[in-house]
Amino acid sequence: MIKDLIVLVPDKNTKFLLNGFLPRYHSFGIKQISYDIFIHPERDPGVYHRAANFLLHFNGQYSYALVFLDREGSGQENKNADQIALEIRSKLEQTGWQNRAGVIVFNPELEIWAWVNSPHLATNLGWESYSSLVAFVQQQGFWEQGLTKPTRPKEAIEAALRKKRIQRSSAIYQKIAALVSFRNCQENSFLKFKNMLMAWFAKDVKN
């Protein structure tokens, strides 16, 4: 039986984040989907260079493929996120995934999706309120005044957890993704992800 979606990610944190998001099909306005997530053993550089090779063997087993990686750490920091995504998608199209594959590049890193104005983010990082969390991160120099998200999202999360003496874990990402409101997330790469799911897995319309 062909499954709906195969996902290739560079690390455990990304896998857990998506395991928080993908079951929320009602929030995306799509049908419930079947999916599998695989971690590339060579992390971001491996995803960039060898995603098409990795997914080639799964071509007939899934309807669609999604590839995720961080721009920072991929070895392609001299390119913008759209350029990286286009290069990977082009290789996927050449290996049998024509019109069935998407590439999401976190810019700079995965943690940019976690920074949503939500009490659930604050709670899972050990803080009493989102405003107190933001104030701390700004004091640490990871968030410039006037911006809607930290300039260094990964370092901001790590500093916030250290302050509260909470160990960083992949489970935190899954909890955040399972609870935060989509309405508050305007990150371009997230909106691209959401639109792909809606285009591929629209709810069946009954007559």
C-alpha cells in the first residue's frame, strides 16, 4: 500500500518537531495522512548533497516527498534558502519525483519555527510568560528590537533553557509543535510547508 508522504530530515530535533505538526491535520485543513520520517546520517550536508539518492529507492512507495534542512550548517551558507531548495528539488525531479516533491530550508535553522508568540512556547522552555522570555532573549543579544523573531533562534532557545536549568531535548520541540497556534506563525518557510500540505492533501469534498 502506497503511503501519502515520506520526509527526509537532518536530525532528531526536526523529526520530533514534524511529529508534533503532521498529526494536526485539522489545523492544516487537510485529510489525515500516512507518513514516515527518516533522518539522514550525514545531517544537513548529507541532505543537501544526497537527498535525491536517498529518496530514489522509495519512489514507488509514497505519493509525495518532503525534504528539510537548515541553511546554516549545510555548507551552502553563501546561497539563499530559495536557491538551495531549488537545487535539491531539481535533483529530485530528475529521479522520479516530478511534481511530487518539496524542499523546505530553515533560515537560519529549525528553531526559527519554534519562535511563535505563544504561552506554550514559554511554558515548554520553563518561563512564566512569553513576554518575560522575549525580554530575557533580547537582553542576551539574540533578538534585535523591532524584529518579530530572534536573529539567533537556536542560541536563544539554548540560553532560555540554561537559565531555567532545563536540559535541551527533542521532546521539547514536539510539545511546542503540538500546541502552538498556526495563526501566529508567519515564517515564510512554515507558510510554504503549510501550502504544500494543503495542495497535496486537500480534504475530499463529498457531493
